[in-house]
Amino acid sequence: RGMAQMLQGQRIGIALNMGVGPSAMLVPADAVDWLAQTIGSDPEEVEGQITELTPPSGLPEVVLEALDRKLATATGLAVEAYLCGVTYEGGGRGHMLAFVGTIEGAEGALTAAVNEALVFSGVEAGTLDVAHVEGGDPVSERVAKVGLRFDLPSPQMPQKPGTNPGMDPDKPPKLH
């Protein structure tokens, strides 16, 4: 995302995975510009009073799969996420992905990740509201009751110093 935005409008393409296998590709400058425009738009912030939360329904399977793949890369940014149906005051209906326990400063990255999942799912004009809630409050309890849960990966705890291979002076690596 960042690379495409930096190169937008400069008539420069991107070479990906060159020399490492069948995934190698050249992305032409026009495609880089399209990518930057498509994923670079900032989400619109709106306020609305929620009147009802329900289990999600009617979302294409491809959207659920795209969200699952994208959220699997959000290591340590939030504890979990719940996808819910939502009704707003005035009768507006849609879906909301509520992140629970978002770390401070990660809201924008998570919202951008959801936007990318929607864009690349192939569903035209797909929208999904995103909310960030604290764990243990009434809203997080309600979304946990009705929503479809997505577990976000936890960061791996670093090993104790000296436990990596070759780091213990009493057990030096065997070189052949």
C-alpha cells in the first residue's frame, strides 16, 4: 500500500518477487496508479446511533474469506473482531466489524486493512462499518453474543536470550 502511494503519478511500475519463483511479476505504472487510488482513499468517519445488533447475514462468502485472510495479518493490533448485522436510528441497515481491545494508534491500520479486504474481494460497492470497542464494556459483550468472531494472531513472545541455536556458550553449534 505504502509503495503504491509513494509511486503514484510518477510513471514508475513495481517488480515483485523477481527471481524467486512463479510469483514474479511486473506491475505497470498505470496499475500502480490504480492501486494507489483504490486503496488510498481514507475511510469516511460518520456517527450514528445503533438501535440493534444482529448476527451477520447475506454477506457473500468471498467477503468473509477476504476478511479472514486480511485479519490474519493483523498480529497484535487488537484482541479479536466480531462481524455483526447493524441497524441504525432512522432505519439504515448494514454490517459492522467491531474490533475489541485495539491497541492505541492501530485504529487506522485496522480500518485500512478492512477496506483492502473489501476492495480485493471483488464485491462491487461493498461497504462495512468499522468500530473499535474496549473489552469488557456492554458493547463488546453484545457484539460477542451475536457476532461472527475473528481471532487476531497474538505476537510471538521472544525466546529468552541464549536459547537460540548457537547462542549458548556451553553448546556451540556444530559446523561441518
